[in-house]
Amino acid sequence: MVRQYSNDDIDAVMQIWLDTNIRAHHFIPSDYWRTNCDMVRELLSHAEIYVHEDECAKQIDGFIGLNDDYIEGIFVKETMQSKGIGKIGSLEVISNKRIGYICTRQRRNSRRGKAL
């Protein structure tokens, strides 16, 4: 289930952010990500974020950050990757918030051979 982020989600979201960045950017020392945690924690409190939560376990599996019509990032727990959470979660958020704009843009870009 996708829902809007609440302040109670910050620890789970930050852990996913940290783990995912360390894994995805293995060429950057992990201390870089750790030293930026406080700054990111503050930025997230002012961002538009939606989380994907496992309804049974009540655990956050991933999140998406938006800046107007731009997806700033999609982060999914390593154990839940390749299960469609990022894809399904981002599509649900976009369709709920900006269906007209995104669909128009997708059609235009697909005619140009671009991915969204």
C-alpha cells in the first residue's frame, strides 16, 4: 500500500536511504553517506514523500520523493527489490497526484522514443 509519509516514518525511511545509497554507490566511501544523514533527515522533513508499506507486517519497504512533477528518488529495501514495489509504488503516487500531466507527457515521450 502506498501512503503519504508521516514524521513517524523517518527512522525506517532513513535506514532505507542509507542502506540503498551505500549499496548503489559502492565507489563512494560509506562514511560519506553516514555523515550526510542528519542533513538528509532535515531535508526529508520538508519534502513530498510517499512510502510503500507492507500492509500485513506494517513495515516500510520503500519510498519515493517528489519535487513538483520530478521524481527525486525511489528507494526500496534490498530484500524487497525486484518485486515491483518501486514501479508500482511510483506509478500509484503519480497516477493519484498528476494523472493528466503524466499521461500527456508519457504519450508525447513515447512518440519520441524516450522513456519517462
